[in-house]
Amino acid sequence: MHRKLIASLATTGVTACLMAAVPATAASAGPLICELGHYSVKWDFPKHPWKITHVKGYEKQYSGGARKVTRHTEHVATASSGMTFTSSVNANFSVGKVLGSLDAQFSGEYRHDKSHSETRSLTVEDTLAKKGRYFFYVGRRQASGYWTGYYCDGGRSLIKKATGQAKTYSIRVDGAVRCGESVSRKALAYKVKQKYC
């Protein structure tokens, strides 16, 4: 009887040791949802409408075929890029990181630094085919949104670290549009025609 009790206690002790050797988190740990120690940015209400920055009207009087015309457009608005914190400042969320993330929302070529578009007169050349009233233009997409910065804790939870607003702008787009011509609603030329024709 004494030997059986010893054997039973020994078995119980081994089982207890094995259970103690298994980390307490192993059974309760969930799946990984983020990269350990990584800082990420999430966006609310991101948008990137066209912004007309330069424009100049031109009247094509002749109807003798296509011809290249160059005009000096006038500055009417400025596109800009930058970011602000609506929470306390956090150095892990730099201008480059936040604007790079905003750029990725639209798969475009947007500024990743604090800047603004040209305010001087810009030269635009286009080929005009028909007689009529034209507007030469320069513009960019002005992207903006509200951002939240997170820290990945242990790979299994995201902790909010910062919030703010940001905006940036795309590469230059220019050309000329004739009042009355049909253009895509998605094009900058459509916005120019709507506003100036």
C-alpha cells in the first residue's frame, strides 16, 4: 500500500511539473494581428478631389486645323501638404510616415513632406483642333483625411498612441479644355469646364 501511494504521488508530481513547464499564455493566446513593436496608421474619411491651381482663358478664332498653343496660366489656388496632431505629439509618427500612409490610400504619387504647390505663373502647351473658347489649366489632387496612430503590443493588440489630420498633393496635371467638348467626369478638365465655362 505504501509503495502504491509513493508511485501515485510521483506520477502526480511529474504531471504538475509538466503543466508548470507550459507557459500560461500558450492556451489563451490568440492569433497574431500585427507586427510586434510596429507603429501603423489608420485612416478615416480619406479623399482626394481635384484642385485647380492655375488657369488662363484663350479664344481660338481660326478653324484651319490643329495647332499648338502656349499660354502663361495665372495662379488661383495653392495645394499643400503637412500634418497636425489632435492628441499629444508622438515622435513615432513623423510627417513622412503619415503622408506616406495617406499616399498609399490612393496609390498615387503624392508628397511625403511639408510643402506647397507653385504660386508663380506656369506655362502650359496643348494642341487645339477646333474653334472656340478654351481654358488652359494646371491642377493636382489634394488628398486629406483624419488619422489614428497605433502601436502593436505583443503582436495581438493595437494600442492607440496618437491622432491627427493630414493632407498632401499629387504630381502636376495640365492641359487645355474647350467649352462644350465632352470630357470624363473623373478628369481635371471636367472640373475646369464646370467652373470656368
